[in-house]
Amino acid sequence: MLAETAANRSLCRTMRFLLSRQYQHFAAVYRQGNLRKASQVAGVTQPALTKSIRQIEASVGAKLFERTPQGMVATPAAEKLYTLYESFDQQSRYAQLELVEFLSDTGPQIRIGAGFVWAWHRLSDVIGDYVKAQPSVRVKLTTGITDTLIPQLENHEIDIAVCDLQGIIPPPGYACRMLWSTGRRLWANANHPLAGKMNLTLKDLSACVWIGYTTDTRMMAMLERQFRDVDLKKPIQLVETSSLMAQLNVMANSEFVGVIADDIAEEAARRGLVPLDFTSEDWVLHAGAMYPREVESHPAFRHLLELLQKR
């Protein structure tokens, strides 16, 4: 969460050395649970990671990981150490932010990760109002789904996640604010065989070919459960996309069916899509903001949260 300007890069690098490289290696192993993946993330060799872990173990006097066929399993000592590391790492980041603002003319950069629907429909207005009120703050907006945004938040790739948080328990050190809800229903091309038919059932939909978001395991698991509960095979999803616009355009030129949020019904209709007579209460999206607790003490973040709450 830093402004990446030439004026402050040196300062940022100096501050980051306050966090030992060994502990950054430890965090990579903890998060990935696998030495090979951790070495790729940390940009060092596996022997270098192993050396760092052994040095920390010698320092704290406790074993941190158990090697198993499934990977590196954290011990209770590692769980506690990671919690302490996370807290210090977050505090370090916000100390950097305040120093950068104090020593340069460039304000902070806030990295927002948002669900596809929210980025399209609601965040556009929020960001416009926010930048107008906070002209020194730079905003970086990335899109994704809950399954991808929460890990990005925990890995400090984004500073706040705005996504479906129904049933999500925030990790230690993080807070949530629920924002708004929107329904979802099934849509298809106006020429689809089921368009205009009333009282559709899951059996009617069992022969349909679906399109959905890449890695949206929550939605797919829900559909599989609903079909399984009535003794039907799970729906066939032949196309996955990470773009909401691409999904709408593909549906407009094919007989795919897809679940679309009510918030973007106007966009769907503009492309010749129509809602099918089927929805589910389980499909409702409950959007919220998740962020590190320390963020609430920063004025720029507080203003962003206030704007989100008003939407």
C-alpha cells in the first residue's frame, strides 16, 4: 500500500529490511505449505528457505514445520509465530505509508480488489467520488471473486477486498463490514429454447450448457449441491472466463446459460439476454469489505469505507 515513486523507493526498501529476510522466507513457507511453491514466491532456492527456517528454529527453540507427503505442516509454534509476524508486517506497512506521505508530495496508493459485479456497477461511482475528495491518493483496482481476493488480501497484494462475504470468517487481524446485497438469476439468449417458459425446474436446466467465472468454486459447489439434492447430475460448465463482459458477450451469441447478478440486469438486457424463470435464495450475493484492522486508523481508508457504506 505504497506510492511507487522514485522519491520514496529507497525509503521503502530501508523500512522493509526491518523485517528479517529469514522471517519473510518463513512466511512464504507457511502460506504455501510447500517448499517448491514457497521458493518460487520468495524468489530463492529451496536450500535457502530450509536454512532460514533452521536459523529461526534455533533462535526460538522450537520446531516450526513437520515434513509430510502433503507438504510442510505448521506446528503450533509456527502458528503463533506467523500471527506475530503478520501483525508486525502490517504495522510496518502502515508506518511506511505515513512516512512516505510525510516525506513526499505523493499520497498513498490504495489497492482495491473487487468482485466483478461490484467493480462494474458500484465501485465505479465510489472511486470517482473518492478520488475527487482525495486527489493525492492513487487507486489501483483489480477484479476477482471471493476465492481469489481473500488470499490476495492475506498475501498483501491488495489492501481491501470488496466481495461476497456470506459465511466468510475474517482471518485474525482482519475486520469486515457488510455493505449491500443483490439477487442473482439465470439468464440466456432471447432465442434460447427455455426463454419465455414459466416455472422452470432444475430438471429443465439439467440439459443446459453453462458459462461461469474462472475458479468460482463457491458457485459451482452450490449448483452441484442443488442438482445433487434432486438426484440430477451436476451442470455442464463448458466455458469459464475471468471477464464479466466476455461472459455476457458469449451468452449473447450462443445458447449458454449463466448466473447473472440483478445489479447488471440492464447490461445483460442491452446485449439481447433475458432472465429465465428460475432463481434461488442461495444465489443472493452479500457484499462486504474486508481489510486489516490497522487500516481504520488511516484517514484515507476511513473515507473510502464511508463511501462504500453509503452505496
